[in-house]
Amino acid sequence: MIEQKDFPLLHHNTFGINVTAARFIEYGSVQELRDLIAAGRFPDSFLHIGRGSNLLFLDDYDGTVLHSAIKTIEVMEETPDAIRLKVGSGVVWDDFVVRCVACNWYGAENLSAIPGEVGAGAVQNIGAYGVEAKDLITEVHTINSEGVERIYSHADCRFAYRNSIFHALSGRGVVVTHVCFRLSKHESYTLNYGTVRKELENCPAITLGAVREAITRIRNGKLPDPAVLGSAGSFFMNPVVPEATFEAIRRDHPSIPSYPAAGGGIKIPAGWLIEQSGWKGRSLGPAAVYDKQALVLVNTGGATGRDILALSDAVRASVKEKFGIDIRPEVKIISRWK
Ligand SMILES: Cc1cc2nc3c(=O)[nH]c(=O)nc-3n(C[C@H](O)[C@H](O)[C@H](O)COP(=O)(O)OP(=O)(O)OC[C@H]3O[C@@H](n4cnc5c(N)ncnc54)[C@H](O)[C@@H]3O)c2cc1C
């Protein structure tokens, strides 16, 4: 266990914002959490972080930041058809995907190269190229600040677009300790994205490794490497609008891209709205809209969280003025007190 005061968070958020946490606790097992709770040293409220790849810190954090270093991967059940794994919340997400690909377990390959850890993967219900974490998750194990341990079934998790019940619960003292996954042993791929099929066109055989490599290449071509240029990936969610609103916008912009949204309405790519509003590649001080993908805001060097927020506000205002749509951040914005 690591416990430290005035802990620097610069290397714990992919935006590269230079802030500190008043107290930082990293635990390596559920037992360590139980011990902290029994000793009355567990904070009543806290911010749980993974790799900080979906967070924007505005200020130094006055409270306690928790981090999981539970890094176990256990086989729970194996049949000729499938394998069930119980994975520690502190396992790096992409290490988990690498393991699945190497073992010929099908299902996680489209989620290759997404930054972050397994616990947050469930909290966020991460998704890419037609697959979401919820498609693989069977249960989520948690403990709360009173020491009550609970296993959430898939239905209990209330997964939605980049959301789950754990978003609300992590603000109420619930920690995700393990995530259980079911992977198939039968060869099957999700290749319904044109970009992925195109990238695989000259590939002699479709394999898990080939799909992983293709997806990693596509991602590297359009997303900044946080080690080089700070970002949190897509900063905004794609808005869903009523059909009438969409048709009204289409009258003036016939080329507007769109997709039917799962729960009804029309989903519009926020990146397109931002680009049409003239922001792609533009900067506001040390914060910029990434020139290869307008959905991504980047720290071009030394930006504070408030510099990024000012850019986000300016982009939102332009989109609102031009299209009447309020695009909302996907990134969690953390001020002094959560
Ligand atoms: C370059 C780049 C590309 C990206 N591409 C994608 C993409 O394709 N698809 C996608 O969905 N996302 C993408 N993201 C966003 C990000 O990778 C995911 O949201 C990821 O799940 C965040 O993981 P993390 O470990 O960094 O979590 P953090 O950002 O640290 O935390 C995310 C949330 O999870 C909570 N949390 C974390 N761990 C726990 C825990 N153990 N218990 C309780 N709560 C917890 C936090 O409080 C917070 O609310 C991208 C980000 C970057 C920088």
C-alpha cells in the first residue's frame, strides 16, 4: 500500500495537468481496503482514479485520491466454448486485451489500445469499433466505504453509452475491485466498421492479431499519443437529437453525417459539429482542438485544467450558436472538491 500527502498527479492524468492531491492511497488488494476501513483510515469521500485518461483536473485536489493496484487475472471457469475471467481493477486495459488476443479468446480485440485500467473500463463502459465493455462483462465486484462487498450482475450495472451505475456510486464511496469477463473461444469478429474492413483489405488472413494491429494502426493515425500530446481522447459525447431537429439542420447542411441512436433519435458526430463551427486545429492559449480529429482537445504545453475548460466552453458556445445543440463533455471535470 502507498499512502502519501501532497501527491503529484502530473503523471496520473493523460492531459498532463500539473496538480496535486492532498492525500493519495494506492491499495493492492481487497484485504488492504478492508484493513483501512477497519482501522478507520478509509476516507468518507474520495476520488477514485485509474490512469486519469478521462479526467480533467481544474485545481489541486483537496481530498483523498484512491488508486487500485489490484493486478490479478484469475480464470473462474473454462469450457470448450468460453472462458470466464476475474480481472483486478488496476490491470492496464490494453494488457488485458493483449492477453485475450494471445490466448485466442475472442471479443476484446476491437477495444485494443484504449488507455486506462480495467476498473474504469467498466465504470465508463468503454467502446470502440462496434464493441463496448458491457458486451464482455458478466459481473462487477465492489466494496464500499463501510466495508460492504457487493457483486453487481450485468443487469445491476445499468450500462449505457459511456456510462454505468458506478459513475454515480463512485461518488458515494463505492470502489470497483474486480471485473468479470466472458470471452468466446469460437472464432468470430465484429467488423461492421468500414474503416476496420478497409484496413484489413490486404491482410492475408483475418486473425485476432491482425484485427488488433489494424485497430491500433487506425487509432494511432487519428488520436494523439498522450505521452507526446496531452489529451483525454474524445472530449465531447456525440449528441442525440430529435428527428425534427436533425431534419432542420440537414436542410442547411445536406452532408451532415448521422446514425440512428439506440434509444431513439439521431446521433450526430460531435467532431463534425466542431469542425463545421471552425474550430478544428484552432488554439486558445496552450489548449487546442486537435488538427486530425476535432473531437479531441489537447494540451500543447503547460496548459492548466482551466485553459482546457475555457477552450471547451468556447467550442460549445460556437456549436450552440451555429446548430442550436449543446454538446456535453464526456470527460469528467474535477474541481477542488469533486
Ligand atoms: C488517446 C485516448 C483515446 C481514448 N479512446 C477511447 C475510446 O476509444 N473509447 C472509450 O470509451 N474511451 C476512450 N478514451 C477514454 C479513456 O481511455 C476511458 O474512459 C478509460 O476507461 C479511462 O480509464 P482510466 O483508468 O484512465 O480512468 P480515469 O480516467 O482515471 O477514471 C474514469 C472514471 O472511472 C472512475 N474509476 C476509475 N477506477 C475506478 C475504480 N476502481 N472504482 C470506482 N471508480 C473508478 C473514476 O472516478 C472516473 O469517474 C480515450 C482516452 C485517450 C486519452
